[in-house]
Amino acid sequence: MKNILDRNQNKAEEVRSLLRSKNVMMVNIISSPGAGKTTLLERTCETLSSGIRIGVIEGDVTTDRDAKRLEKYNIPIVSINTEGGCHLDSHSIWKALEHFDLDHLDLLFVENVGNLICPSQFDLGEAFKLAVVSTAEGDDKPAKYPMLFSGARAVILNKTDILPYTNFHIASFRADMAEINPRIKIFMTSAVHGEGIREWLEWLKQQMDAFAAS
Amino acid sequence: MKNILDRNQNKAEEVRSLLRSKNVMMVNIISSPGAGKTTLLERTCETLSSGIRIGVIEGDVTTDRDAKRLEKYNIPIVSINTEGGCHLDSHSIWKALEHFDLDHLDLLFVENVGNLICPSQFDLGEAFKLAVVSTAEGDDKPAKYPMLFSGARAVILNKTDILPYTNFHIASFRADMAEINPRIKIFMTSAVHGEGIREWLEWLKQQMDAFAAS
């Protein structure tokens, strides 16, 4: 396992250098199955894609359903079918990058495989990790999967529209999160209805400015 | 990977033989994080635990929060902390079984790690796999994670109480499921509110009768 992680880390640094040289900010999105990663990308693409050149790498275990949902935005999308594998690694990202014109790209999202565990252990060469959690999953996710949340720069608490019908306690979620990663930025969104998307995108643009200046 | 799976399979058969000889039916419960496995076990334990001797093996990545939630039922519980591992394997189950008095047990639940991918590849020696999906996760889960659903004897579609607030299409879920595993038994429950639990438990008792007679 250590060998696998070491090999992954070396390639991740190559990915990071390449993207740095091309000024492309890569965001590695990690969540449980069905937390709303693809819907978040839909909202993000339809709002940002006029001014910012976006690309997406879609990681899926078997199908290309998520990639198909994003085709309508006319952005470059590369699907990685992990054929049963539970996470993406930096080698598959490196190969996927060959299919993008990096000189004409500003922002590259990686929609990782739906899984809170393994994806958090594999650096893909991203600028930062973004965690997405649905209010329907329960407020205990940070405490139960600390590796993801300690390593993410931001977390999107999605599906706030169904929050009133769940037993999710925001205070408990925030308290656990403050212990695991006090600096993490928390957004509350309903990607389906568009709530909270503006705040997320404003922050995302700040990250892009900071990335370009760094 | 093949070696790991072969070793796992051998031990799984040992687990299966042992449990067969003791007439203990083991159910391997697999779901995404936060689909409601523990709440389902709470409803199951409080209804069944008078007549049927239940035990639980709790798989968790880091904490023992789920085990603590079940302590009130005064049933034997063994926690397996996978320390970052994304699934249980048959060797850890074998070791856990040492802590149960199998001569005084009828039904053993394994609450696997919250993950739809890796747990479906590892036979633990169970009588059958039970998949749990939440209505908030979206109806595309069978198509996206066919390995779990093709190998499960039943699926519990949980959180029907929030179904009206989601875009989950039951017909689409059933159609995909019929293609992947036409014989799978589908239950619809709200484990929090108790809806559908009676049907699930009646079926579970039938499985126990069939197991005892086999």
C-alpha cells in the first residue's frame, strides 16, 4: 500500500507542476454516492462557463451517465472508467490531461468516484479538494470520515432544501468539523434549486485569483 | 488483487461453514455513508430481539459511533475498526466471531463500511448481502454500482419519508434494477418513522426459516 501511495504521490507532483505551468486550477471533488456532485457541476458550468474556460474529468465505476449530463455545456469532458476501482489516481489523471488543450483552460474539475474513503488518500495533483455532503446523509460524516474533511479546503453541505425533513443538526456538524479542520470553508447549497451557489462561485473565483497570483 | 480476493474467498468459506454448523444466519449490509444502515438495525433490534437472538458486527473506518447507538438493545456487538480501510474482509470477520457465543445466536448482522464499491467485491461468508439505498441518493445507483445490486438478495430503499422532496423516480429505479437483478427483493422503508419495517422483518424471518431448513 505504501508503494502504491508513493508512486501516486510522485505522479501527482508531475500533474501539479504541469497544471501550474499552464495556470489551470484543478479541483478534486469527493463525496458519497448521490450527494450531488454532478448537479453542483451543472449549476457551476451554467453560471461560469461564459467567462471561465472549464473542463471536467469524470470518474465513474461503470457508466458514463455523469459525463452525459454535462455534455450540454459544450465543455471538454474526459471520462475515466475505473472498472470497479473505488478511486481515481494521479496516473489516470495524467493520461486524461493529454486529451485537454491546457493552453485554453482555466479551471478543471475532477468528479471523483462516489466514495468518502479511498479518494481522500490519493493526491491527484489538485489545487485543493472539495468535499460535498448531503443533508440526508446525517451530521456525523465529518467525525466518521475525518481523513477527507481534514484534507479538504472547503465542504459543500448540499440538499439544504430537504434539511427540514431530516434529523441533521447543523450545530453538531459544525462542531465536529471545527475539531477536525477549523479552517475549512463551509457552504450550504441546494444545487437543484440554486440556493447558495452564488456564494460558492464567488469563493471559487477568489481561489482562482489566488492560484493565478501564487 | 486477485490473490487478495482468493485469500478472502477461502476464509469466507470457512466462516460460512462455521456459521452453517451453528445455524447462525449472517447478513452483510452494504450502503453508501448515511443511507440508514444503523437506524434500520435499531428498528430491527427493537422489534426482533425478544424472540430472536441477534448479534452485530460493526465495521467503521475510525469511530465506534454506530456500535454505541446499538448498545441499548443489550445484544452482543463487536466493532471492527478498519483504520482507513474501505471494506471488511472475511479474515476480520473470522476474528470477530471468536467474541460471540455462536451457540446462543440466531442472526448476525454485519454493518459494512459505508461504501458501495469495495464491500461488494468481498464475500464475508454471509448468507446473503442486503443493499440499502436512500431516496436522497438518486435513482441512478443500481446502474452506477451494478456489482452490489447484482450480488444482493434484497435492497431496502430507505428514507421514503423524504421521497416527495427529492427527484427520485421509483419507476426508473425499478427498471434499472430489473435489468441488473430481476430476482432482487425490493423493500421501501422509512427506518426513522418505522414505515415498511414490518414487511422487511417478515421477509427476514422467512429467510431464517429457509436457512434453518437448508
